[in-house]
Amino acid sequence: MKTSPYEFKLKRQVEFGDTDMAGIMHFPNFVRFMEAAETAFFRSLGLSIVTTGFDQPIGWPRVHADCDFIHPLRFEDTVEIHLLVREKKTRSIVYGFIFRNLNEHPAREVARGTLVVACVTRNSHGGRMVAVPIPQPIADKIGVAPKEVLEKIYKS
Amino acid sequence: MKTSPYEFKLKRQVEFGDTDMAGIMHFPNFVRFMEAAETAFFRSLGLSIVTTGFDQPIGWPRVHADCDFIHPLRFEDTVEIHLLVREKKTRSIVYGFIFRNLNEHPAREVARGTLVVACVTRNSHGGRMVAVPIPQPIADKIGVAPKEVLEKIYKS
Amino acid sequence: MKTSPYEFKLKRQVEFGDTDMAGIMHFPNFVRFMEAAETAFFRSLGLSIVTTGFDQPIGWPRVHADCDFIHPLRFEDTVEIHLLVREKKTRSIVYGFIFRNLNEHPAREVARGTLVVACVTRNSHGGRMVAVPIPQPIADKIGVAPKEVLEKIYKS
Amino acid sequence: MKTSPYEFKLKRQVEFGDTDMAGIMHFPNFVRFMEAAETAFFRSLGLSIVTTGFDQPIGWPRVHADCDFIHPLRFEDTVEIHLLVREKKTRSIVYGFIFRNLNEHPAREVARGTLVVACVTRNSHGGRMVAVPIPQPIADKIGVAPKEVLEKIYKS
């Protein structure tokens, strides 16, 4: 049985506008990059975070985000954002992220983070978001990183 | 006859996250601050840029923006964004902006900019934006800076 | 003995540019607002995050950030960012943040977060950041929230 | 005689965080993308906007920016930012930018802008920026778009 993809790597180069007066990448950009990797992961599966074509439009509000900052990134550093699906629950997904600075040799881990997103739809009257099960056609395309893979990465 | 307001002053303090590695405010923030002053001006008139309560929802897409950068702003500088309505046309408004650094004595002009916004609505079928006349209840509340006021500011 | 301040409340209004296509405040802005509250807290103590006047310039790199998103914020909502000093260690500070939407009555908690910052200086040769004890004149001005205060807030 | 490059094309995909509640790319991002194209152009020449290795460090403060917004960009649109060197003066460079949405067929022009940057250095005492001639090794690498090229693009 084929396993659905459970990881994705996005490369980004730190822009001048991503830096702050300390000369390093301003830290909320790490959080922004997590979302960029998540949406690129969905595209790689033929999906989009902005979902159409289901019975009712679903959305993916962010429920939790965290990040540990280990080493700074600087202007023109190329960073690899390594997304791993850590958990796929009925109504939510837990993503882990490892950030690596590819301008250092060997590439150096500079941060790691987590993003938890819920699957929701809106009441028919335009209003409240309600958590719903991830539609099967989406859930089928998203794998979960095997325990060994996660252990190897998170113990290092 | 009462004249409607044609100017507004908003104060903002430059945040750490507004700076870049050159140690000064990253320049797209000047453009962002223009919009902040525009929306605050609307609120001061009892209006909102996000309009409800008219026959059809209208929007204000940006048609043009420009800015001349004269002196840099730094972290924790307090900047006054002085908005002036330079022109009010049937379907668009031209705003002028003077940025003054209030941390210098006397306050120093650090930038000046322009923002042109169009008044639009959407076709009933959810689609294309179409320019429409500014609804009268909105147009009535927005004055235009007298020629003398503009000349005094723009010649200085 | 006088207790140094251990909390601070900053008000911010959600700007048009803070929103995303889901119609709510884009979530990295919560993280940005934490930093805005931290720097405003320092100013309220007569300090600045960008420190001068000590033997060697110190900086406050972010070590960790997290945020739980409970309810969305929307354009023109006024949010209170309630900072509490949860821990003051020799070389780092742990801030807690409660976000409350003041446009709802009663004010509603919409998010809570944490920010951990380290106190560092740079080697004389322009290079590596090294963790150092928080200078006494700064440490003296920063209090720590009493256990009862934290329990009351974090149990609610 | 070899002509130095006078144009550069950068591709960017509109991210979720680039959008606003109107469902389109928030307009200051066009300005941010101009700078991204400028720094990528410099890299393509073996240069960096953050210059090292000259007698004194030089910088490129922004003097003027403008942009006309013709059609909106939406989430996941791929935009080509076409940079053209319109003028190369002793102490400044004028860049023109054409933005094209590559998700439409044929690609559609959605915006055009200008960025003027000055070449400066800092006084030895850490202070004021002073305009200086562009160092010859940099000036030699930067061409100027021929009149015919500019006319063809700007008349269309």
C-alpha cells in the first residue's frame, strides 16, 4: 500500500525586508515561513489551503504555533524549511518544522517549530467556524511521519 | 455651510519589527502607514474602509501609491502621519501624506507620499470590480483641502 | 520594599494590513504584538530593548515563542496585550501574554502566548553573541508576577 | 564592447500572508517585491546590496518609490517582477518594474513601479549618510536599458 507524503522541504532566501536592526531575520518570519511551507506542501499534493470543490468550503485556522530559535539567520542566507506531519487527527493536523541554514557547511539547524491547524467549516449563515472531520479526499493524501523518522530528527 | 474634514493626523511609534538591518525603518512601512492613516481618517468620520449598510458593498482598491524618502526613521521614533485630501473625484480620492519625526525638535519632515484609491463595487456574480461613484453619504463627509492649505504645505 | 512592575497592558487596533484573505488577523501578528508589548514595557520602565550606556551593549535575542489562538481578531478590533513577567532568571526573562478583544463586552480572551528572551552581549571582535547576566540596573527595574496573580490568570 | 546586464526577472508566488481581507495581495507587498528583485539583480551580478570589500562600506537608501496598481494578485498567483535599469547616474540608480501575473494566459501586466536608490556612505564618526559616486567596480557591472527597450515596454 502506497504511503502518502508526510514531509516537504521548502527553500527560502532571507530578504533585506526580513531583517531587523539587530542585523538578523526578525523572528516572526520563522512563523510566517512555517505557513509558507504548509501551503507549499498542500500544493505539492495537488491541494490548496484555500479549499474549493467540497460540499462546503473548509478552512484551516491556526490553533497553536511555537518556535525555538537556536541560531540567527542573516540577509541572503538560504534556509531550508523541513515540514513533517507529526500527527493527523480527525479534525486537526500537527506539523513539525526544522529550519536549516544551507549557507553553512554542513547545513546547520537554526530553529524548530510546531504548527497545529484545525479543519473547520462555516455555518450556513456566514458565521461561526465549526471544527469538522478532514474531508476524506484530503486526509487520504496526507501521510504521517513514521515514529523512527521523528525520533531520529527530534533526538538529534 | 459647514466644511467636512479634509485632514487627519495619526501618530505611530516605530517598532523593532519595523526596522531593517540598516538600522532604520524599512521603507514599505511608510506605505503601510499611509493606509493606517486613511483608515483612521475614515473612522474619525464615523465611517469604515470596509463599508456595510449601502445598497451594495463598496471597496477602495489602491490605484497608485508613491513616496519620497527624505530622512530615515529609527526605532522608537514617534512619527506623525499628516493626511490631506488633495482631490475628491466622482469615483476616486487622492490623499497626500506628510511624515514628521516628532522626536526631533522642531519636528522634522522625513517623507511625503500620495495614495490614490478608487471606489468600486463588485458585479452581482461575485466577480469583477467596477468603479462606481462614491456614495453620497460618504462623499458628503469628506472635505477637500483648500488650495492655500496645500500650497503652504507643498511649497515648504 | 517597593515591588518593581511585573505587568503591562498595550492596546492595539487591528489594521487592514494585519488581516489575511480569511478575513481575520494573520496569526504571525500575534507574535509581533508580543514584541511590541515587551518593548513598550521596557519604555514604561525608562529602559529600551536597544540598550546603550552599559559597559558593553547588550541585546535580547528571542529564544522561544509560542501562542495558542482561541478566537480570531478582525479589522478594527481593539486588542489588549497583557504582558506578565512569569520568570526572571539570571540570563533570561519569560514573558506571558494574554490577548483580549476589547470590542466584545465583556472583553474576551482570544489568545495567550509566551516569549523567552536571553540577555546577550557580543564578543569584542564583533562576532558571536554570548549570554550574560542581566545588568543589575535593568534587573532591579523588572519585577516578577506573584504566584497568586499568575494562578488566577492562567487557571481562568 | 560587452554590455552589462540592464534587466532581471524574478518570480514570486503570492503567499497566504501576503493577502488581506479583500482577498487580494496587500499593496505594500508590491513595493517589497521591487526590493526583492533589486537585491536578486545584484546577486545575479555577483554583488550584494549589503556591500563589503570597498574602502568604506556603502549603502543604498531608498529615495523614491511609486507603483500603479492595475489588476489585483491573488493567493498562489505567480508573479514575474521584471526589473529594468532606467537610469544610472553618478550617485543614484532608477529602476523600473513591470509586474506580470503568470497565472493568466497570456501573462497579464498587473502593476508597474519605480524605485530610486542613492549610493551613500557614512561619515567616519558613525553618523550621517553622505551621497557618494557609485564605486566603479559596481557601476561597471550595471547596464542601462536602451531607449528602444524602454519605449517598447512603457508604450505598451
